[in-house]
Amino acid sequence: MMYGANNNEFRIFSAHHFIVQFVSIPFRQRKNLNMAATPLISVAKRLLANVDADHADYSETIVNVAVRNYRDTDRFEREVENIFHRSPLLVALSCDLREHGDFASLVIAGRPILVVRGKDGIARAFLNICRHRGAPVTEECFGHSRRFTCPYHSWVYDTEGALVGNTDRAAFEGIDVDSLVELPTAEKSGAVFAILTPGLALDIDAWLGDMASALDILNLNNLYRHRDGLLAESGNWKATADGYVDGYHLGYLHGKSIGTKSITNRNTYDLYGPHVRLGFANKPLPAMRDLPDEEWELPNAMSLVHYIFPNISISGQPNGGLMMSRILPGSTPDRCQVEQFQYFREPMTTPEQIADADYKRDLYLAVTRDEDFATVIKITDAMAAIPEDVMRYGRNESGNQNLHRWAAALADGTTP
Ligand code: FES
Ligand SMILES: [Fe+2]
């Protein structure tokens, strides 16, 4: 039975139809406060202990989240404004911007952004909005250029965002702008973060906390992206994010695809503020029980997902390839898009490497689109029929509990 080890609590909860919302900080989050992320061998040992105990890391309580919290338009607008427009968002990996002039452009929650490595080596983010009359100065997702020429009337900006040329100068003599609008930007642990509202303070150390040292273990600096991203549609953005912070479903929803190598629902959850590192036990793990630490083959023993709140999932290990997924909220609460990026430890150059990478890329898209996002769209649409009900997050779903606790608090302009 799904609630086997948790039967009494479930009965109590059912009898009173008691809605527990955001009442306590789980033990592990308190335990990890101000500590560096634990090394991966200790994650593997915790996973083995969970396999032996027949359950995942447990939080203290069941947490219910009201269905109206997913569908309410006012709440969704507060989420966009207070979370997506006012929190540091991962806008590129450092390896996407290796050289002066390397850039990425993207649109998140209605804000067009250009991220460029300057000649001083600093990565800066700007609103990708021309200061003449608002056209995007580039629409390439990734590229390399020392100049950005707006396609509308050919105003030109450099890699520091300065307006360095405009056509018909006489007509604009005395104009009141000289650069793109710069956004607060910081680079840390192999990733570039920006706040999509100009002028806000960005304290990246405070925002990432111990997630920074967890990301450091992944060596994000040492990666090469294979092609541009692939887009897929999903349902509500939080219900979509749920799929990335939930280790529970792997052997069920993905039981015939990416879940076959996993011992499902034995996950570790390391909560770092709003962010989470999930560990997944794989079937070869128990055979390593009696080996000395240095002989544990961690890439076989376990899988890892790092979720960087509010919208980035990185799936993979320190020395292997990675998939990064970015959730892009739509203009309404019921749909979002997910963009998926594939990275390797070396550039894919031979026809065989490229064919193999493309196969994995398409497979991952098919699994997430046909299994995860198809389910999330059905859930999102079904919520219209149960507006007074709740979504129920068990003690084995502390990643989800943490996500909703932080999303609710930040949407209201507070912290948990
Ligand atoms: S809008 Fe960019 S040059 Fe006119
Ligand atoms: Fe999934």
C-alpha cells in the first residue's frame, strides 16, 4: 500500500481533513543550515540506508496545497512578479559564455534578456530591448558577436551594453539614453544569475546558500552544450516543477523508460533554502555495500538532480553529461513551456558522437513530453473540477513540500 509505513498519520489526516500548510521547516533543512554540501559518497551511503529501511528520506508531516493555489490568476500574477521578476534566476551556464562576445538570449516570464561576456571577462545581463523603440537586438539563442545591431533601424550596442552607433545621428542629437538596461547579474558555481528587474540588489551567496557547494561538485564550468534547447509544452509551472523535485514517481510513471535502473522511492533530499539536491538509488548500489569508499562506482550507484529554484533542473553527475531543463511560465497559470539543454564533458564532433547525443536528446524530450508533461497537463486541466480540494504531498515528498512552501512565501513577499 502506498502509505504503508505512514498509515496512522494518513488516517488521522483523513479523519479531520486537516490542511497542514507550511507549518514547519523539515529537519534536514535545519541540519544543513550553514554547512557545505556533503560529498557524494555520503549521499550514496544515505541512499543505501534508505534502501535498507525501505523508504525515502522522510519529512516531519504531510503537506497539503490547495488546488486554488495552482489555478488562481491573482496568485499566479504574484508568483510572476515576486518570484520570477524579483528572484535571481539562472540565465546561462558559464560554459555557454566562454569567450568575450559569447552571448545567450532568452525570454522568461515576459522579460527578454541578453546575457553577454564582456571584454573584461564579466558576464552581464541586459533587457534585450532596443532603447530606440523596443525591438530585440538579437533573437539568436546562443552566439558570438562583438556588436549587437538592432534589426529595426540598425542601432548598435557593444558587449557591455553601450550604444556605440545609431543611424541618422542628427535626428537623435541630445538623446537621453546611451546603453541597454543592465540587470543585476552574478556568476557563481559555473552559472550566471540575473534578476529581471533593474536596480534590485543581488546577493548570490545568500540566495544559493549551501546549494553553491553542491553545484561546485558538478563542475558546471567544464561542459559543452550540444545544440540549442528543445521546447515542450506543459501544464501549470508549479505542477511541472513538482516533477523535477519528486523522486517518488520515477519507477512508476517512468517504469518502462528512464525508471528501469532505479530502486524507486528511496531518495535522499538535501534542502538548501528553496533549492534541493535529490539522490536516486540505482540497482547496482547494494552490491557496493562492503567495498572501500574509493571503490564505490558512484555514477552506477546513484543518480542526481539539482533543482535551482524557481525553474531550473540539472540532471547528471560530476564527470558525465547533464540535462538542464528551464521552466518558462506562460501568460496564464494553466500552461508553461520547458526548454531542455544537453551538455557533455567534451564537444560532440564525430558523426557517431553527434548521432548518439541526438538520440539521447530526443529520447529525453520524448520521455518528459509523453510521460511527465502529458500527465501535468491532465492534472492542471482536472484541477478545474476540484477547486476546493488539495494536492497531497507525503513525507517522502519533501522536495515538493519545500518547493510549495517557498513559492507561497515568496509570492507573498516573505520567506518561510
Ligand atoms: S527599435 Fe532598435 S533601432 Fe529602432
Ligand atoms: Fe518524471
